[in-house]
Amino acid sequence: MEPETLAAAGSKRETASGPETLKNFIGGEWVESAATDAIDDVDPATGAVLARVPLSTTADVDAAARAARAAQPAWAAVPVTKRARAVFALREALVAHRDELTRLVTEDMGKALDDARGEVGRGIESTEVACGVPTLMKGENLEAVATGIDVEMWRQPVGVVAAITPFNFPAMIPLWFLPYAIACGNTFILKPSERDPRTPQRIVELVAGIDEIPDGVVNIVHGAHDAVNGLLDHPEIDAISFVGQASTALHVMDRGTRSGKRVQALGGAKNSMVVMDDADLGKAIPAMMQSAFGNAGQRCLAGSVAVVVGDGERHREVRSALAEAAANLPTGNGADEGVVCPPMVGADARDRLATAAGRAIDEDGSEVVVDGRDRTNAAGALMGPTILTIADRESDLAREELFGPLLGLLEVGSLDEALEFVNASRYGNASVIFTESGAAVRRYRNEVEAGMIGINVGVPAPVAWFPFAGWKDSMVGDLHANGHDAIEFYTRKKVLTTRW
Ligand code: NAD
């Protein structure tokens, strides 16, 4: 069912009493949440309230789970070729609304327009991979394992799948899960981040307009912790895909598996960028700026520590190149032309980051290389690119995910020392090395403990045909997002042994 159309693409919808309160989409109907509480979705550029987000209750979750369960057997019985065509129709709708979705991402979470366009493109890419489900979902067989006996393995859907997603990629991350889950014959409930839910809401509106996707196959429930815990506990939900902070990932894994669910939970990160003494700074510095300060450092692949290898002269050379590039990096609201470092998701996030920077300086003895704390915007959400030296290798600046435009700088003498620092992290999402040396690359890619590695690439985001996730505390569970892992996660295997 197609809901009311947007008054103007990518702009907020007002009612007589102010910004609209988002509805849940359950069983093919747009319904008001039973919640009495709602929070504001705020534009980090202007501070304007774009929508009210209901804090849905366990009753809302229960309604969604029942609708998804009721729709699942008939959806699983739709031939896989037709399910693939339904996902292809979603791909067509996403492409047709690419600009609108891009503007929504920028309004809702602040991201620069170019970056938002890239994010939407990545979400479309995942949808395209899921269109290959007839090939991807094929099983295996082996004739004559014993006299007259053959064996085959089928993949069947897991059942009802829920995805719980973070604020920093409101288009791409829901699309890491939705297309694959439904392509495999599951029904789906999305609980998007409560901070910027208008983009996922619009994606579900597009789904609602696709005739080939029946009512109840895709549902959305807005809210925060209560909605998440309701999903984790619900007996009608079979699998959970989660992306967010490491502490939330552990909670989701613990509570979800206690009620017998299959869970994949991608967590936080603290990614190092190693700059070898032979690195071409003309290429490395711009890539490091994008990695550390693009999307205001709010990416799970953001490089948040620069580990510079060399002698005192090289350290001074790289430090001054980083300082000059960061001080001149285009910074401002995401809709402004050419911006690289946009505002953070909200003033609360910005305040938390500025406080962490102050603590590093006052308590740990970090030196200021570039200080962006005196820059802000109308919403109080912007902080300029900031670089501080790491004075204590076990400090928060060195070890904790601070998730903003704050880069720690560590100067070391050798690749051994760099590897020792990098591998002592509790996180292992991504790691990057800049060098012209094949020998350094070979050693780094072999020894570094992380799931996604960049060689002269600042943001090593795997394309959707490959699995996406990290190691250590950056991921709990086994199967990553995207590619073959997505098919593994959203299907269960059945093995048939036959004698004739
Ligand atoms: P978050 O953990 O605060 O929230 C993620 C989701 O969990 C939201 O939908 C939220 O409503 C819910 N949630 C949060 N706390 C909860 C609680 N205590 N109980 C129940 N539900 C809860 O994450 P965020 O701040 O929205 O997103 C940023 C984080 O996501 C960063 O740590 C970032 O590194 C991580 N991230 C990781 C990847 C990856 O691939 N590993 C990708 C993107 C983002």
C-alpha cells in the first residue's frame, strides 16, 4: 500500500500540530505506535525537528512479529525466481529515488551530499547482489556416497528476521539486510536507529509500493531500547542482524541467543592507519583526511589513529602535512558544496567528543596538532577536524571508539612497533597501511588482526559481493554482512539422504 507522498522529496512532513510522528508499517498497514513517548529526529545542520519518533512498545513489536510470521510460509512458497524479480523491483525503485534518499540522509544525520550519494549507491549494490539469489541459494549434491545412496543439501529460509541498525548509515545498513533476507524467503522487521529514521522509513514506503512484495513480508517498527529488547525476546523471531556499538552488540548477542535466535552482531571500531616512511604523502594525506574526517569520523571504517613510522625528520614532515590538510579541510553543513567534514549526528555527540578531546589534553598530556573545538554550527553539532598526539598508548584517545572528527597521532620507529600497537587493540574492524613497499604490505596484511584491510586505501569498505565485518570486539557471531555470508545467515541447511 502506497502511503501519502512526500510534499517535496527529501523535506519534512508537517501536520497541524508540528512535525509528523512516524508510523510503523505492520502487515501492509501504516499504523500508529501504542507508545506514549516519542523523541525528536533533529537536523544536525539547522537544529530543526524533522519528525517525531515513537518509542514503540513490546505490543507494537508483537504485532509486527505476528504479521511477519503469518506472511512467511506463503512468501517462502513464492518461486525463488519470482522473489529475485521482487528484489529487482526494489532495486529499480531505489535507483529511481536515489536523489531523494541522498537528500534525506543529509538532512537526517548531517552527512555530506557526496558521501550520502555513495551510501545510497552502496545500498543499491547490496540489493543488486541479492538479485542473484537463484544462483546464490543453490545447494550441493553428491551421487553414490554409498551403494545406491545419494545425498543433497537444500537451503531453506530461517523464518522471521529482524534487523536493528545504527544511525551512521541509515540507507546502506538496512539494505545490507532487507534484500538478502526477503530474497531467501524470510519475512523481515526493521528497527532503524531512532536518531535518523526517515531514510529507512522512505525505503519501506518504496517497498510498500511494490506489488511483488506482499503485505507482511517487510515491516518497520520505530523506537529504541524497549523495541530492541522486545525483538530479542520474541519467540516468533528466528534471527537478528545487528549493527551498532560494541557494548550493544554484546547485549544483542547475549539476549538474542538466550531465546534461541541466530544472531550476527557487528560492533564498534578503533582503526589505525599506518604511514610507512616510504609512503607517497601526496596520495596518503588526502586519503587519511577522508578516512578520519569524512562523515565527521562517524564511520565504523574511519581511521581514528595515524601511526607514523620513521625517524624524527619524517615524523615532523608527516605531522605538518596532516596539520595543514586538516586545518584546510572543507568543513560545514552537509548540503554545502564540497564539504568533507560535516556536523556530527547531534549536539550531544559533539559535546561528548569535545569533552574527550579536552580530557586527552588535560589529563593524558596530548599535544594539540589541530584544534577544531572552537568551530560549530547552528545546531551545535559541528566540530572541526582535530588532531592530538597520543601521549599514553592505553588512553581513550588511543584505544576507545570516540566516533567523531578526532584523530590521534602516534609516532613510532618501525613497522614492528606499529604492528604491536595496532594488534594490542581490543577492536579489529579495519586497518590501513600506506607504503610503496611490497615487503611491508605482505607482512602487514598477513600479521594485522582486523577483518578489512586497506593497502593505500583509506576507507577499505568491501564491495557487496564480499563479506563486510571485523574481528575481535568489532564483531560477535560468525557470519558477516553481504555476499555469500548473507545467504548463509538467512538460510538453514537441510541434508537429504536417498536410497532407491
Ligand atoms: P548503538 O549501539 O547506540 O545503536 C544501534 C541500535 O541499537 C539502535 O537501533 C539503537 O536503538 C539500539 N540500541 C542502542 N543501545 C541499546 C540498548 N542498550 N539496548 C537495546 N538497544 C539498544 O549504535 P549507534 O551509535 O547508532 O551507531 C554507531 C556505532 O555503530 C559505532 O560504534 C560504529 O562503529 C558502529 N558501526 C559498526 C559497523 C560495522 O560494520 N562493524 C558499521 C556501522 C556502524
